[in-house]
Amino acid sequence: MTDWIVDLIEQSGYLGIGFLMLLETVFPPIPSEVIMSIAGVAAGQGKLSYAGVVAAGTAGAMLGNILWYLAARALGIQRLEPIIHRWGRWLTMTWAEVKRAERWFSTHGTFFVFLGRMLPTVRSLVSVPAGLLKMRFRGFLLASTLGTAGWTALLAGAGYKLGENYTQVDDVLGPASTAILVILAIGYVYRVWTHRDLRDEEY
């Protein structure tokens, strides 16, 4: 996969970077760490500008972020209520918790989205709760753009500085991603184990 990413960036430049980051957002297994680090190497070699690399990566990722947000918003959380009532244990949530999250999102959603965009593994998924809970698009766009730009700038900067040793980026972020996955898995098991049907609880 790395060779394909290198070839596409060399042949298509900024458009290739934007396209790859769009794919990364829609299909999270495609690693932004590799895409932006390789793009940063190209900038360090003078083939592309650093600012252009960051802008292209941010634009591509934001297109994917917006698509996920609009899809989730069109679906709407209300349509999921019967599913949550029936399968809430395995989804690790109750409808009462969803309503509380909706109120919480109206106040803290901007920070949640901004922070989420800076975290490996979960950054591509942040758009879904934002859309389902109908976060204001302006706030979503601002927080997502800032967080995404920060993430792409960090990775491109690492590639720019490390050059052909850009694989060291994954040596740092790989364990971080694994740690996040382990924490999420433990949290999921705990939530399933302690789940109670609270559909009659006051919202």
C-alpha cells in the first residue's frame, strides 16, 4: 500500500493527497499517518510546498468528514430509537443516555469534535455522533477544520523533518492507536456488563 501512496502523490501531487485523505476518512483502515508523512517527505524534498500539502490533506479529509456528518444527520437519532430500545445492551447505551448526550453536545460538541480530530483511530468517526445529534453545521465545520488541519500539519511536519525515516512516525503513533483500541474495547466490555434497561428513566 505504501508504494501505491508514494506513486499517487508523485503523479498527482496535491490532488493525490486530497484524494487519499478523502479515502482515509471514508475508509479508516487507510492510514493518514502514512499518507501525510509521505506527503511531508515530498515537501521536504522540494517537490511540493509544505503549506500546499497541509491544505490538500485538510481539504480531502474535510470532504469526507462533511459527507459522514450529512449522512448521519439525514438518518437522525430518532430513527435509531427502536434499535436502541431493543439492542441497547450491545450498543452500550439507553435512550435516556442518548437524550442526555444530545443536551451535552449542544454545549460541548465543538470541543469534542476538535479533540476527536486529533486522536488516532477515532478521528474519522467523530462526524457520526455530531450528525446524529444534529450539531450545528457551522460549529462542526470550524472545529473539524481546525482539528483536521492540526493533525495533517503534525504528520506532514514529521515527514518533512524525518525524510526517508518517516516510518518512525508509525513507531510512535502505532502504539498510541493500539492503546486507544484497547481502552475502547475494555470500555465496551464494561458497558455491556453493567448495562441496565433505563428506558423509563427521566430524560
